[in-house]
Amino acid sequence: MEQINTKDAIPHSDQIGTDRWRLSVDRNRVPNAFEFVVVASARAKQLLQGCVPKIEPSAKPARTAQREVLSGLVHRVEQTLAPPESPEA
């Protein structure tokens, strides 16, 4: 059987990471890839600023953030804008 060099292989679209470490993404749990990226990047920024990881941390904060989002420990929070204050006359 012929061996395949995994370093030359292009990762499948539902896998994130390097050859050593792959993160399988279940498209049913993450239907919106853009939202996943935005939430994970915001969480990675929090981790870089010193927030405590909710799972065992990886060497890279971005990977830790991705795993937290996929596990459901971190999610998007809806922001509601306060109505403008009316000037009191």
C-alpha cells in the first residue's frame, strides 16, 4: 500500500488545524461559519487579554477559543441598543 504524505494534503473543508492537531467541525452545530469565526476570534482576544479558559488550554489561544465555541461553552450574545434618551425640557 502506498503511503500518503499528509503534509502535502489539503485539509478537508470541515477540518481546522495542522497535521498534528485537527479540529473536526460538525456543520449541524455550526451552521454559520462566519458567526463561528467572529465568536471564536472575539474569545481568542479575551484569552490573550488574560481571561481564564473554560477548557484545558491549547498552546495557541485561537485553538482554545475554537474548541470552547464548538463545545458550547462560549456563544454569541445578542446586544440590544438602548433607546435614545429624550431631552428633558
